[in-house]
Amino acid sequence: MRIRVTRTGGFAGIERRAEVDTSGLRDAAEWHALAEAALATDRDAPPPGVPDGFQYEISVDGRTVHCADPHLSEAQRELVSRVLREGA
């Protein structure tokens, strides 16, 4: 499973991207469950956010959802954080 996160917006407006390929990871099942929960929102376009907040695009094997601060689900927030921290 390939999980890609793109973060845009924020005060500086700097885009950040990261990707994690879960094949071969010991905790792949945990990543898969988290990704499925994060995709449950099913938004095609970014929801309205707040000034200087971040907007996110989460893509998992061809399925994409959009979300924005402060309206992320707990699963989306955790997945975004993990991918941006551990991804390349």
C-alpha cells in the first residue's frame, strides 16, 4: 500500500509532501487500518479551513480525500502526522 500526503497552506504557504510504502513493514496492518479509517470521510475537494491553516490531500492506492485544519478526523490527523514524520 502506498500512502501519500500533501500539506499546503499555513502561514508560510510552503507545500510539503511525503510518501510511505507499507509493503515489507512490520506494522503494515496498523498502517492499513489507519489509512482505511482516514479515507472514510470521502471528500473530493478541500473543505473550508481557517486562515493560515493547513489543507491536506491524502492518497492511498488511487483513492484520495481532502481535509483541512481544524476539521480532521482523529485517524486523518494521526496518519498525516505519521506519514510526514516517517515518509520520504
